[in-house]
Amino acid sequence: MLFEPFSFAKFDVKNRIVRSATYEKRADVDGFVTGSLMEFYEDLARGGTGLIITGNALVHVSGRSVPQMICIHNDHYIDKLRDLTEAVHRLDGKIIIQLVHGGRQCFPALLGGENPVAPSAVYDPSTKITPRELSNEEIWEIIEAFGDAARRALYAGFDGVQLHGAHGYLINEFLSPHTNKRNDYWGGDEERRFHFLEEIYKDIRKEVGDSYPIMIKMNADDFIEGGLKAVDSVRTARRLEHLGISAIEVSGGMYESGSKTAQVNIMNTEQEAYFRGAARLFKGELGVPVILVGGIRSQSLAEDILMKGDADLISLARPLIREPDLPLKFLNGKEKADCISCNSCMRFMKLDMVKCTQVNK
């Protein structure tokens, strides 16, 4: 099944392999697409990935979480982004752009010295920063920024957008009772915590129309006391399905929950697919496609996940950093990715760009 075509949200992908959004650190210092970034995605398209999701793209200047991230918060970025989509499309690839606001997981050094913003002023022990609580006016401004970013994505030729609603970034922060302590339209109970995401979705639809694919990456579990659990997230997913979401990628964790998001030292199949149980729960409750990410390294396991109906698509991140042509290698009989799950590729502050540090050792 891994190499069977799949259709959803009114477009087709040639196989069930998704490149999960992974920060690249290959844009220039102002966030414009570079030759290096284009080559990175051309290699993925050439390597056989059915659907490529870009690294996190900045929708508002208050949400810059990493240096040299792709930017889409201004119309000036459209032309270079169109160069990227055209390069991928020439190689018969499909490409979605991930839209993000970093929320409390931003650093003042990337925000002109300002403190990061969040739904509530909840101290983050991983960054040792207490963010500033957003005002009602600022929240609406960020919602509109997501809509404007989606419009730019459409104009730039992306095949759709993915909202980053996972890993402790701003959308996840509004959804999670751990980070959202408000008692107004934006928080106080589960329904109100959903309003921020709901309004983003509505604003994007207003900008791009009814048929443009809108996906989301969301936490099944925050892996932190007082945070979201899978049963909570499934209820959110049902609300999204009712709105018209195109597909849901299931993940988990945030900065302060440690390495739960990208687990290390995956040595055997029993350690792989660590969000599989959550994806199975989502599949049992939803009619929209479910994408599973998290430690999948073996072709046979990917096939088993699809055959048993635990997910509709298989999402890979770290393995495609090391082997952008892994899908073609799988197609030609390779069983397991070379990635050893050391997470060295994620130590981006020490690297000139995100890359596998094990290659050519």
C-alpha cells in the first residue's frame, strides 16, 4: 500500500509517503528562499516523496522561533516562494507549506529583545522565560496573519497549507489547558480554547476559498502534567472535521516535555511509530485522512500501519534528512532507513543548516 496513489482534498499524491515538516535553516537571514533551500526540496521531490510539507514558515514577526526560517508574513516573499513550488512541480512533486507562530517557544534575541507572547503568562522551564499574555486585539491580528499567509501560499503555487498546531507552538498553546489559563472568548474551557484555531481556519477559508487544502499537525498528547491527552485531542479533531479540515497529522510533545516529540535511539521495530496508538484512536473517530509521524524507520512496519488502517499516510522527518531518496530506495527493496535517531540534525544552533551529521563519517 505504501506506493499506492492516494487522493484527498481534491488532489492526488503518487504514494503514501509524506515528508513531515522539518525546519531547514536554509532560508537567508531575512527569510527568503535560497538556492540551498530549493535544492533541498528538489532532492526530496526527485527522491520519490509523495507529499512534501515544508519546514515551519513564519506568519507574524512576533512568532519567530528560529533563525533563517522560511517567511511568508509579507507579500515580498511570494515571488521566491513561487520559484520553490515551480521547482518541485517540475519534478512531479506536491508541496504544502506549514504555517506557524512560535508563541512562548520564541527567544527574545529573535524578537528584537521583546519577550515572546502566548495565551497566558505561563513560565516555560525549557526556555526559562515567562511570556507576555496576548491582548484580544493582538490575537485577532495574528489570526488575520494566518489568513494572509495562506493567501500568499495560494498565490505562490503551494498545493495547500498545514497549520502547525503541535509541539508547544502558539496554536497548541491555545488548545492546551497547561498553557491557556484565560477566562474569556479564548479560554476557560475546552470549547473556548478551540476558538483561536477555529477563527484561524475561518479566516484562511475566507482568503483561499472552499476547495484549497488546509491540513493540521496537532498533538495527541502534550506529555506534560495538566496538558492535552489523546481523548481531548480527538474531540478537537472532530470539531476540525466538522469545519472541513483536509487531513490531520498526529504528533505529540512540546519543548518542556523533552524528547517525546523526536525520540532517540530507535533500534528496533518495537520502538518505532510511537504515536501509532494515538493515530489509531483518531482513525476510529474520524473520516478525514490521518497522517502518522514519529520514529517510523522500516518499510514493513509502514505497510503494516496502512494495512491495519491505523493511518492513511506515513510521515517521515529525520530519515529524509539523511536520505532524501529513501522512498525510491524503499521502492527498490530497501527495508530500513539509515537514520539512527541520534537527533544531531536537530542541534540547529550548532549547525550551519539542518543536515545529517552522520553522513560520510
